[in-house]
Amino acid sequence: MNMKADVQFENLKYRKEGHIGILTLSRPKSLNALNAKLLNELGDAVDMINSDASVHVLIITGDGKAFVAGADIPEMKDYNSEEGREWGELGSSVFKKVELMKIPTIAAVNGFALGGGCELAMSCDIRIASDNAKFGQPEVGLGITPGYSGCVRLPRLIGQAKAKELIFTGDYISASEAERLGLVNKVVSSDELMNVAIELAGKIASKAQIAVRYSKLAINKGIETDINTAIVFENQIFALCFATEDQKEGMNAFVEKRSPHFKTK
């Protein structure tokens, strides 16, 4: 099923530029705070985009002054323990869908990426931030822990000690500090954010897409398992590439000194 660029959501905007999908979280009056409606729509959008063979890279960004300023506190403040568990499972499951998309994902982080916003950015493969972006997991100041896998992803990205410091204190960090720690790939001016993200997405989209997706699969698998198992898995993925038309085209183009024309076959 192909997802049309004019599909309408209440809290999301979606458009396509060639093989690039651009998904914008849009609750600007609440700084794109994550409520149940937005999370469910995000999950549905990910499912539809993942089934659209014409989309090779997805960019996720926020509408207005923020990427996502966090979860919708008024919606969750009166939850009991069971309702809190269900809320955490909803966000975690949607962000896991983002992480497991077969195509590469780029978070174009404009403004605040706090709590659930930081966790959503971390579920993407690559993070590009505007120079005015702020990152943080401030949940302990609200009497809760990060609930959308922040305690899991942040240490994997920046190391345990620094992740513990940020989570225990609830401190915000600047985009430049996030880049220094390895949380962000690149920092650019806010005016250039989407241009840079689209340029990067286009570069990825121009490559052999089966190989790109297999590479993502091998990296994700390798992080989650021991090194010997990861190497065996990578070798299997490498071998599968030789059953594709793209491998023949890519290597023939190299030998013939011309640009390849990949077909994702």
C-alpha cells in the first residue's frame, strides 16, 4: 500500500519530496506535547509510510518552536499505576516502531526535545539539530522516570555515566553539547535545518536501498547481541546482497566508471 502525500491527520502533517517522506508533529500551541491521540496517529503514520515502497528515507520534525517539548502532563497527571504503565507502553511501542522502520529515519530537531521529545529523537537513526535546540530528560522533576525508553536509549548513545547525570538531575543541554556527547550528528542554523536534513536524506536515498536497509538491520542487531553472533549475522546479510540486481548494477557501474542506476531489486 502506498501512503498518499495528502493523507490527513489531526496532529500530523505529511508530505513527500521524491523518495523522501517528511512527517511533522503538529500541536504547536502545546509545543507538540505528546498526548494519546498524537501517539496513536504517529504509530499509524509509521505503519503506512513503512508500507510505501516509494519512500526511502523518513524525516521527522516538529511544527513551530519545538520538536516535542515532552508528554502532555495535564492528560497524565491523575493516572494511577496501571494507567501509567499503559501510557508508558503506548509511547514505548510507537517509538519502537520508529526504531524498527526498514528505512533510515532522520530527526530534524527544531527547538525543545525534552522528555518524550528526546526519546522520539533517540528512536531515529540520525539526529540533526538546530543551534537553538535543547535536549533533556526532566522527568524526575515531575516525580516520574523517563517512560518512553529514555533510560534504555540514552546510555547506549552517550554512555552510562553521562546519561545517569542527565536523567538524575533533569538538566537540559544545548545542541552543541548534545553533539559533543554523540547524541546529535550535526548542529546547523535553524534556517538551514530542513535543507540539511533533506540533503542528507537525498544522499541516502540515492544509494542501493536494499543494502542501506540491510546495513541498518545489521547495525541494530549487532548492538543488541554479542560480537560473535553479530559478525555471523552481518556475514549472512552481506551474502544476501549478492542475490540482488542492485549489487550487480553497483559493481558493474564501478568497473565501467559510470553512475549506478539502482532499482531496489
